[in-house]
Amino acid sequence: MVNNWLKITQNFLYPPFCALCGDATRCATLPQIPTSLCLPCHDDLPRHHPRCTRCALPLSATDDSSLCGICQQHPPPYTRTYTAFSYGPPLSPLIQALKFERRLDYGLLLSQLMIASLSRDCATLPDVLIPVPLHRTRLAQRGFNQALELARPLARHFNIALDSNSCQRLRSTKQQSQLAADERHQNMKGAFRISGTLRQRHAAIIDDVMSTGSTVDALAHALRCHGIEQVDVWICARADRHWR
Ligand SMILES: [Zn+2]
Ligand SMILES: [Zn+2]
């Protein structure tokens, strides 16, 4: 009760401001966190429907299945991909600023956007969340793992275990964004190692952006080899280009 009144007073004195237009304003679909979005900016975020339920690429008007042609022919090692948005402006600068300018407040905002979208779309919750790990060199440079920053509020909200220790990135792989699609798949082969025993049966991989899918492919493959029966993917934004 005291906490509630503190929050109300704080929001009255210091209302949340919109990360995109700077207006001090409120959006009913988001909790009142210090960095939020106003309703017009929230409604402006890039969305694309319908998507392939497996890899989250946009389906074309002629597709008569919930799966894209690529997933029908070559099913990836994960079962479902949930994405809140398409990767593009005005969302992409927030993700870039989280990673490269250490805007952890944007991380909290992005995870709240994911919570709103997952609450609507995800009927079966996993037993454990696994943020895509960074290699220790990249982690030392950046000082934090953006996937873990997104995963913590998700784990708290949905009351799901969070495992950021069992999976390691073995190689300091080249920046995926600098590579062509087939080079990305090659770059990620055997990039992850699972240590210890995973007791859960159903996991969700957490990441900020999914482009070719090669990172989640490699991690999902490693998890499946270690006894996880179902792997889903929860990402903030999906690049809508057909890479595979
Ligand atoms: Zn705004
Ligand atoms: Zn697909």
C-alpha cells in the first residue's frame, strides 16, 4: 500500500517520459516505468501480421498454412517463435542504444513491450528462459548481456526460472551483422556449449533481434541435444527479410 502511494506520488511529480518523442505522457498498456512510450508512439511501432508460427517471418497473402514454405520443407530445431515487432525504425534505434550506449532503461521498456505481446499471444509458457549468451570477451567489452536484461523482467513477470549459467558461447564469433546469410550459419556452427544437466523439458531462448535465425538455430540445436524436448524463441524484434 505504501509502495503504491509512493509510486502514484512519484508518477505525479516525475511522470514517465516517452523514449521516442520525449513527451511526458502515459500509455495504458505499459506499466508506469521511468522510460515509457506515449500512445501514438506505441501505436507507431512496426508490426507485421500474419507471421509463420515457427520462424516468425511474415507470411504472404498466398500462404494457406501457418508455416512458411521454408519451415515446411526444413523445420528448424525450435517449435515456435514469438516476436513483439518487426525490426525497423522507430524501434531499432532503441535496441541499438540499449546495446551500444548502455541504455538499460530501454531494456526495461523493451521487455515490458515483450510482456504485453507474450501475454496476448503465448498460450503455453516454457519451464525455463535461456538468454542467448555473449562470449566472455564481448561481455567484458559491453559490461552486460542485453538478452539477460530482457529476460530478467520476463522471468519475474511470468514466474519462470531463468538460467543464464548452463549455456556458454565458445567462440568469439564475428559480428553477425557484418556477414552474409550463409556466412552467418557457418559462423554460428558449434558456437554454444551446454554444461551440466538441464532438468526442464520446455525452454524459451531470449534475444533482442532475430535476423537469419542462425544464432537461435545453433542454440536450439544444442539445447535439444541436451534433452530439452521443446524449444521456443522469444524475441523483441524480427528482421522481416527472407534470409534462409
Ligand atoms: Zn511519444
Ligand atoms: Zn517459417
